[in-house]
Amino acid sequence: MSIDPRDIEICVTTGDSAGGAVVTPLVQSSLFAYPSFEDLLLGLAAEHRHHVYTRGQNPTTEVLERKLAALERGEACKCFGSGMAAISAVFLGLLEAGDHVLFVNQIYGPTLELAEHLRRFGISHDLVLELEPAAVEKALRPATRLIWFESPGTMLFRTLDVAALAELARSKDILTGLDNTWATPLFQKPLTLGVDLVVHACSKYLGGHSDVVAGAVIGPAPLIEQIFYRALLLNGGILAPFDAWLLLRGLRTLPVRLRQHQRDALTVARFLERHAAVRRVFHPGLGPVASPAPSDDANAALEGTSGLFSFELAGGFEEVRRLIDALEVFRIAVSWGGAESLVISPNRGDNIERLEAQSIPPGLIRLSIGLEGAEILIRDLDQALDRL
Ligand SMILES: *Cc1c(COP(=O)(O)O)cnc(C)c1O
């Protein structure tokens, strides 16, 4: 694992700000006045570049957007009030009735639910779980306008060959989008591998303290502009300036937090791999045996691993429930990426068909490794597994 020193600089530094403040000022203003009506009209004519109204641009949010674009090596970025708002904005901003979306890999549940709703507007989709480029190519349709992937994917953390799939899409004039929430820009830069758009749920590692819900889209300026005018400005799902300010604070510690998330998650995953009650561990850092990868190239895009992974118990819902309830340090909650370790299972006891549709085993348990230290977490898992 390595973190590019340039990325550390982007995360940590504030740049010039008024009066020598070392923290980006919070501009908690909904509107911005102009010296003349004509100047206001010029601002309104290019609202993506001017501070007119905070539903469009805001100086604090703009600093965050510049940093996220720089981290992903992208041209432009827009932030949103949640990761789902960002994903919705990509779909609503770029797709037309009659278009088809191909999802590749296990996909975040609400993203697929959103795709279901888009059927009402004439947008269809399919999901492929075979990650080889040849299998993906076979699933394409003449109407496919967008390939959407996650790598590592949701719940099973399988990685795919990002560069090969981006190239395949490009050769057929199909847009690609990758949800890069798991790796963060520090550990994977999909735009440099040929992907068109990257989205983040900033609610996870980028915020890092479980106190913000936010999202971002990064990519070429013309695409981001289209998303801005067709989706962000009209749907209004903006990131509030204060939340942008909290994210700027979160970014400053992202490199140090990720180093510990990475190290401790690998330590805990290796402990689980050796435990007799654990059938399999799904963590992309453990190599192709524990976490089946479709090819050697699949992990090539990752420059490091974060703190979210899963493991499988031999039993079903009852065993899953018993283990989760036996844990004392891990908190039982949704989401991830904060300082506190979390546990959850995709198995809710009544959704086996949904799990099967994404090939997720019923005994799966997902851990988000926080910052408490690996030793205390291993002790907790050990006592809980003993009580099964
Ligand atoms: C959490 C998450 C989202 C959605 O983000 P919200 O901020 O909760 O709307 C999208 N994709 C992935 C991979 C996530 O983990």
C-alpha cells in the first residue's frame, strides 16, 4: 500500500484563506450580491462558475469540490446532500428514455432500487455478476448507454479489471461510472484508468466521523456541467455549506485514518481466516483464494485496502443474529467508515431472494473496522464466535 504524497498534501492543506486562517472559512450564506444588475445577469448565465445562490455554487463547497477533483485527477466535481443524491443525479442528468444501464458486480442495494424506479421513465437495466470483460460484453445491448460498476463490489468485495472494462465501454461509445466509496481516491483512481465518472458516498471515509451524509460526482467538465444543470440545480439535492466544511475537516485526517483502517482490517481478517467457525473471508487484500477474483489484473487498480470486509458463517439467519448480538465492541448499525467499528448482515431473515439475486450467501456478516485497535476487536470477535 502506498499513498501518493501529493494526495496527502491535497487532503491536509487549506490554501490561502482570509486573514491567515488555517481552516477553510464556512460561508454560511444562501445568496451572493452583485455590484450591478448586469453583473448578476452574467453570474446567472453561468451559474456553475459563479456564486449566485447556494443551490448552485457556494465558496465552502467549492473548495471541497476542487479538492475531490484533484484527488481523483478529474477535471470537475459536484457535491450533493448524500451519496444517493449524487448517483441519482448521474442517472437523471445523463440518461434518456430508451436507454439501458448495465450494472457489473455486486451493487449497493439502493442504487439498484433506484434503477428499478427508472423503469417508470423508460430506462431499463441488467445486472451481471460475471466480471470477465467477455461476459460483460455479452450482456451489452444496442441501447446500453451506461456501464455502472463497483470495485470492490458491495458485500463480497470482489474486484474487477477496471482498465479493461473502461476500454471495452469506450470502444463502444458507452459511458462508465464507478462507485469508488470503498477505496477512496487515495487507494484507487478510476478516472486515470479510463472510467468517465466516479461517485463517492462522502458519508463514509471522506467524512470519517459518522456525522455527515454527503455525496460527490467527479469527471470531465462537460459531463459534470450537464449533471449540474439537469439534476443538481433542479432537484436541489445540494450539500449544505456546513456539511462541506465538516468534510473538509474529515479530509485532513483521511490519510492517517486510512492507514490504520487498512492495517487493522487486514489483521482482523487474517484472524477470522484462521478461525474454525468461519467458512470464508471476503477481503480483497487477502488474495484470490479467500476472495475470488476473476483475474490477476483485477486487483491491479487498488493501491491499498480500506476497513470494510465480510466473512461467512456456515449457518443461516439464526447464527448470524446470534453472532451479531454476542459482539460487545462492534456497534450494530448501518453505514461505515467512521472511528467506531460496526457490524451488520445483509441477511434480514426475510430477503433470501434478494440475496440470491446478487449471489450473497445467507451466513454473511459485514464488519467496518474502526479505529479502536485490532487487538480489542479480535478479542471481541473471539468471544462472540466462541458463544455460537
Ligand atoms: C453508503 C453508500 C452509498 C450511498 O451513500 P449515502 O450517502 O448513504 O446516500 C452509495 N454507494 C455505496 C457503495 C455506499 O456504501
